[in-house]
Amino acid sequence: SIDILDQNIQELMHSKENSQLNKLFQNVLDDRNYMDFNFESNGYSIEGRSIHDDHMVYMLTYISKKENVDEDEYEHFIHSFKILKSSEEVEKNTAA
């Protein structure tokens, strides 16, 4: 699943001209693989998180001019995202 995340980030990065990778970090959170990334392109900072959950990939992306990056806003954005249980999982847990 890390390969899928890396591939999505690479595709995003290569779709922007003059991209320069600054950060690529992988980890696990709530039993889900994720990768944090940051790259620059033409005066913009593009950073985010790609998360693999079963058959889904979620891509959170924050784009700002380099001089306007607000790290607190970015951290709030990234940490406010929660993957909800599927309706099938909810039904299983409430039926028991």
C-alpha cells in the first residue's frame, strides 16, 4: 500500500512544473499507512497527506504561496480529517 501512496504523490508532483521535493515521510496511524509530503513548484508550497484505507486512497492537499504558508492552519486541516467507519462496520458493531 505504501507503493500506491508514493505513486499518487509522485504523479501529483510531476504534474506541476519545476517541482522540488522537500519532504516525504511514511508512517502508520490507526492501522492505516500514510505518507506526508511537501514540495515546491513555481513559488507555491504543496503539502499534504496520502492515506491508504482498505480499497481507498485519501489525498489531503494544502496549497499556498510559499510566503503565505500557515503551519497552524495546515496542522489543523490535516488533523481534522477522520476516516469514518463504513456503514457495514457500523451495522456489524450495533447488531452485536
